[in-house]
Amino acid sequence: MAAGDLFTEREGGTDMEERQPAKAHKLVVNNRKTSMVTGVLDVLSFDLNEILLETEQGMLMVKGTDLHVNRLSVEKGEVDLSGNIDSIAYSGVNQIGQQNENFFSKLFK
């Protein structure tokens, strides 16, 4: 059991119930060539010029050239990216699953 796991004790008994802790979000970029992202909930789309991720901290768009998703671990919420990274932008998420409308209206113009 990891140090960050949470438990609750049920009333009238000693059964323990495990709850999933929120995945911490971290973004590391190395020399604009590789990136490691944690706290990823979903990879919404990707191609050679753009990768769109849903993270614990909102939508994350990575733009560049020759972009690749090298490793994806949905269980751990981790993604490793490589390519020529030109920009990284976040947009807010009001609630889980409800993306900012302005972000998508700009995305699909």
C-alpha cells in the first residue's frame, strides 16, 4: 500500500475501504525535446503537430512538430512525449468532464 492511499472505517465494523487519491499533476520539459506529464486523466487527441491531454489541472495542449506519445500509463496517469515542442497551454476545467467552451471553439475554428 502506498503512503498516499486513503482509508475510511465503516460504521459498526472494522472493514477498510480504499479510495483513490487525486493524481498530482507535474509537467517537466527537457530542452524543448522531451516532456513527462503526470496527473493525466485522458489523451483526447494527438498527431504530429498537436497533443491534447485532460489533466487534473485542466486541459493541456502541446504544439510543435514531429510530436510523439512515447509512453502512456492510464493507471498511473503518466505520459511521456517527444518531438520539437513549440508551445504548451492550459485551459481551465470548471468541473471534471466540463471543458471551457472558449477553448474548444478556438480549437475547432
